[in-house]
Amino acid sequence: MTDLTSFKALSFDCYGTLIDWEAGIAAVLSPWAAERNLRLSHEELLVAYADHEAAVEREAPATRYPEVLAEAFRRTGAGLDAEVSDDWARRLGESVPDWPAFPDSADALARLAEHYRLIILSNVHRDGFAGSNERLHGRFAAIITAEDVGAYKPAENHFRALDETLPSLGMPREGLLHVAQSLFHDHVPAKREGLPSVWINRRHDRPGWGATPEPSGDWSYDLEFPSMGAFADAVDQAFAGRSA
């Protein structure tokens, strides 16, 4: 049984875990699809998009996230035999600060910050995360983005940077727990790096993988919760039990 009170810090994926990136992407893809007379649901558009973003990130790891989004959108259009204009591609690329936070994220982060140091490991650019944090109001001890490390998860760069950051925070690696929604982006590399992890299964009530590619390689997690709120509840209960 994983003892949540034994950890000193939490590292978080942001998009998919704290920010509803699927809603943000669909908010651009759906009106584009309607304009192109494509009769596809939000879910069908997300599935069509998923592998293209991962491919661009793998092929051009130093590319900033707005350009990744734009190119992934163009490839999605090509795969659906529908043109994506430069204007539509730019709309998706610039949309990250507008993506909504999950309703429970800000409160959960505030509660978790009472018990742990919080760290972000995100596959976006600095400006994009800064916009998102205006919704999250997170108190983060460190923020590590794809723009900082020149690569995108599931590559190892974020986790190497995390290892380099922990000593400056006075945090032992064995005191770190990784928290994420994406098995593909986060739980596969967390297992590879020997990090315990919590799966925030945001899609627990929906089939399939949505905007995230199906995971490949070995993955595991120590605990699973359907939301950040449920995870924060478990943490509060664990610490209350320790002090009782």
C-alpha cells in the first residue's frame, strides 16, 4: 500500500491532468471541421489528431509547442483530406492559454501544496504554461517545460532535468511522486526512470485514448484516481490519519 505521507514533492503533468487540453483542442478543431463539412464528433477529431502531434514532437523535438500544434493540425487535415489554412493552424497554435482548467484543479493544487512541494513537467512552452497558471493559481517550486529541455515527453529530457532540479530544492528523489493523466507521455517514462506515480484517469468514464496516443512500452502506476479532487481527498485523509 502506497503511503502518501511518505512523499515530500509531487511532479505534475499539466495538460490532460490539470488543464483540459482535449476541450481546448476540440474548441478549434470542431469549428474547422464544420467549415469543411466534416461530420466528425469531438472524439473522432481528437483521435484523428493524436498521433500527429506525437509524431511532430518526436521528429522536431526543439520546435516550440505553438508550431507543433500548427503542424499537427495540418497533418490531421491532410489525413482527413481537408485543407487546414494558415489561419486555422495559427488559431490552434495560439490557443494554449485559452484552454480551460478542469474544475477541480485549482482547489486540489492548493490543498496539495499544504503537504508537498509542487513541480510542473509540461510538454508546452513557457508562455503557454504561464497563461494556464493564471487559471490554476499554482504555487510551484519548479517549472520544467519542453521549451526548457528541447524535447517532448515521453523522451527522457524532462526527467533528467527533474533529477538535476531536485537537489536545489532540497528534495531527495525517493521523496518524489509523479502525478499524471497520460500513460503514453508520463507513466511509460516514469516507470523507465523508476519513479512511483499516480494515474489521474480523467477519461475513466469514456472509452479509448482521445487526444493521447495509445501507450507503447512498459507502464505502471501505484495509485489511480478519477480526478485531482479525488486524489487531494485521499492525501488529506492520509495526513489526517497520521496526525490522529
